[in-house]
Amino acid sequence: MAATRRDRRGAVEPGGHPLRPEVVAHHQRQRIIAGAARVIAERGYRSVSVADIVKSAAIARGSFYEHFGSKEDCFLALYETGTGAALEAVKEACSGESEGFPGRVKGGLAALLAYVESNREMAQACIVEGPAVGPAIEGRFEGMISSFGDLLRSGRVAPDASELPESVEETVVGGLYWLLYYALLEGKPKKVARLLPQLEQFSLIPFAGAEAADTAPTA
Amino acid sequence: MARLSDRDEYLEVIAREGYLPRDADRFAATWDSLEEAFLERLFEATVPFGNWRQRFRAAAMETARLVEAHRREARFLSVDALAAGELGRMRRARLGQRLARLLDSARDELDDSVVVPEATAGWVLGIFFDRIYRRCAAGTDPDLPSQVPELLFLAVSAYFGTRAGLEELARPLR
């Protein structure tokens, strides 16, 4: 049997070297967030208590309060983790300069749906439960829509797009958001995947017309 | 001082305390009466018009005016109801389906060769709902009537193409 040493804080790694406290704390925080996403996606934000999150994350109640002051505080961290990771995935997918605007939009949307598919509980918790949280989420919701909207702004170079209202990118993203919201709410995973070509059309038509939406390479 | 109706009283309660399962019956009654009143106003606003684009413009402007004039009711339908679990979800889905049928009547005016994505009505409802939600939740968005041309542009573009959509941006608000 492999020897394992335990220091006084109880944090060990194989071979007996103690993990740094900040590493342990980070992992524990992530574990709580994952546990919260799981139980909130299943039962809804309003029906879940701190005790439910503690049970889902399999941690001690005291550990929860070492990281978060309340259920809402935990949800806000979850929301920032989930929306931040989705935004990074989309940014990375649409950073290819050579593909042109329609190709980048298609790549970004494919990355977004892939993130939703492979992080179902986190996506459900952020997209479906986020708006039910109340005033604390409103600024973050605005920020999230605005960040995704910024990625669409390069579409303004299209000939028909130069005179569009300033907020049209945010409005397009808002429409995509609520389409995804209802697809997730219905709990039909295949429905989310089937949305991709339609999301491409809705995102491209205002900037580049239906022809670009039909002819751009699919990611 | 005039006594608040049960509906008005409940609108204040849910705005202050959020949805509570013990109020399920009051929630359902309030939603149902507001949904019927809203659809009736949309019908009255659109009945004088012959084609889809005219009816849609009238419906969009009427919705925007209603949101501004009846903020508490609009907040109930767009923000407070999101926390009402299955009860709220069923009612939002029902209203969404009724509005989607009205929106999708645009397909009757398209050439047979034009293929419009299946989810177009959901997308149009999404852009309108997003603006209403943000106007009612934080109250910081610009007033809704001023956003109607942009919403019309996106909706008409989705059904009739970008050129038709751009015409909506150039049209004066009424």
C-alpha cells in the first residue's frame, strides 16, 4: 500500500506532500459551486437551501460558510464561473481572423452550444435560474449580454450594417438567450443542438443578410 | 382611501416578497386575467390593419405602451413570474404559443420559395421579451417605445429579409 502522510491541516497528496492551503481552498470552492449547480439545476434556485448545497457538494456546513456568506453569494459565484467560461469558449472560437464575420459567428455559436451540452447543470443553473434570483443578478445579466454583444460588433463592416442602431448586437444576443432558455426549460437536450443552424441565421441576417447565413462555412 | 383589488394587492406582494408557493392560486388568477387583458388589447390594436407588417407594427407599439403605462403588471408577467416554478413556466409557455401563432401568420405572406427557420417566432418573442425583461427588472433601459424600430427591424428581417427590415428603421414612430 502506498504511503500517505497527513499534515495537521489534513490536506495531503499522493506521496505525502501537503497541498498548499490556497489550492485546497480553490478546489473546495469549485466543489461547492459544482454541487450548487447540480442541485439548483435539478430543483430550481428558490427551492434550494444552503443545506441542500452542502449535501450536494458533500462538504461540511462550516466549509460552505468559509467560502460564501449565503446561498445568493454562492449563486453569484456560480453565475460568474459559468458565464465566464462560456464567454471564454466563444471568444476563443471566434478569434480566427481568416474566416470572415459569418464564419466567426458560426464558430462562436457552435462553441456556445458545445459548452451548454457538456456543462448541462451549470448552463441550466445560469441560463434558466439566473433571472429568477432577483435584483442581485440584474447587473451581471446586463454585463453578460453586453460581453457577448461586443463579439458581434465586428459585423458592422457588412454593407447593410453600417446604419444599424447602437444596441442591435445586445438585442440579438438577448433573443438568442431566451431561445436557449426555453429550449433548456423543456429539458430536451437534442432540441438545444438542433437550434444551431437557426441561431446562425438569426445572428447573421441583421448584419450580413440571409445569403451570408446560408453560405458561410459551418464550424 | 380606496381599497386595493385582490389582483393589485397581490402584484405588490409578489414584487416585494417574490413568489411563494402558498400564493399559487392568486398567482394563477392574476396571470390569467392579465394574459386575457393583454391579448384583448393586442387584438383591438391590430384589427384595423390588413397585412402582417401593419398588424405587427401596431402590436409592437401597443405592447411597448402597455409596458410603460402598466409597469407593475408588466413586471409581474416578465420578471416576477420567472420565479414561479412549474406554474409560471406553464403559463409563460401558453402565452408564448398564442403569440407565436400570431407571429407565424407572417408565413402566409411569404413566397413558397422562402424558407424561414422553424424557431423564428420564438426568436422574435425572445428579442421582445429580453427588452421588456430588462426594462422591468432594472428599469435602466431606454423607454420601450423608442426601441420599437430596432425590434421591428430584427423581426421583419427574420421573416422578410434584411432589406424589408431596414425599411422599419426609416419609418417614423406612431
